[in-house]
Amino acid sequence: RSIGLYRTSDTYVVQSRSFEDPPSGTGAVLWFGPASPHGTAFTPFLVHLSDVPASFRSGHHKQFDRSSAFWAACFVHNIANLKWSYAIKDIEARQAQLEQASVAMVAKTDELYKMNLDMEELDSEY
């Protein structure tokens, strides 16, 4: 069955990466997409993070919340359903931009980690 159903509440992809000796990066990355993958941009969460952004801490289908990443993704998907064949092109273009920026951010974080090995400092960068 497809993971792209309109009623999908969230989607996870875990990128498993090894820790080498000496460490070469931050380890595994959880790529999280609130709501259906068609209307969301996957956001990376590093296993060493001590907290997550506030917009990802909430989001329930029974209570609308403008500050929730879940409801932002639901809104995009719902509006796109009005004229899917046109809207999906814009959505996919923006998803690509956001996800490429996230891949670059994870690479930068890995480089900072190699230099510092101090995750508290990296948390502020993230």
C-alpha cells in the first residue's frame, strides 16, 4: 500500500549512518514529514538533538493549530487537491528546495561535529 494516502498522519525515513573512530559525523538522521508525504517537506532530526523545534512538538487532527508543521502540511495538501495536476508541480519544486537545503545543513552539521565534537554547540547552530 502506498505511503502517500491523503489520510497519512506522518511519514518517517530513518537514515542509518555509522559512527567511526574517530567520529565522522552525527550518526543517524530521522527525516520527518508531518501529514501526507505529497504535501510535506521532510525535515532532518539528528539523533543527538536535545530538543525539537516547537512547530514539530504539536499537531493533532482534532485541533487546528497555525503554529504546527502538521497543519501547515495539511493545508498545502488540501489546497492542492483543488487542482492537483497544476499544484503538485509547485509543491514538488518547493519540496526539492527545502529538502536540498536540509541535506546541506546535515552535511554542515557533520563538519562542525568533526571539528568540535560538542553537540551542545551544534544544537544552537541547528
